[in-house]
Amino acid sequence: MQTLHFHHVGIPVKEKIAGMIYNESLKLYTTDYFDNPYGIEWMYFDHDNPLPDVIKTVPHVAYRVDNLLKIKILFSLQSALPKVLPLLL
């Protein structure tokens, strides 16, 4: 069985926050969740960001897993994975 390790909480925002870092390939600005004692990542998306709206509008909790290929996807974002994974790899 996989062990889940808490990584961060991602929260979309409608305005940029001072100190955000721009990720050109993902077309979004984020705060550094390692600089936050609670692991919060604030996310501001460019108007032409290609990710699904659910990622751009709904907060998420991210976990680190031992083997990404062996996880069971138990949430509705499964349909978004084909668009998201190539951007992360």
C-alpha cells in the first residue's frame, strides 16, 4: 500500500500576491509553500492558462507518494491528468 506524505495545500486567488514566483511553462504565479509553516501555495493563473477550470478555481491538497504510477485516483480531477502530467514531467 502507498504511503501518503502531506506536501502542500494549493489555493487559487484572483489577484497576485507580493513575492509570487512565475512559472512560464504552467502560465501561473505561485507563492513558495516551503516558506509557509502550513505548506500553503497561493496560485494566480494567467488569463490564457490551459489547465482545466477545476484546477484554477478549486483548492487542493497535494501529497507526495512513493510511486506515482501505482496510485489509485479517487477524485474527480482524474479527467484533468492527461493535461496536467505532461506539464509536470
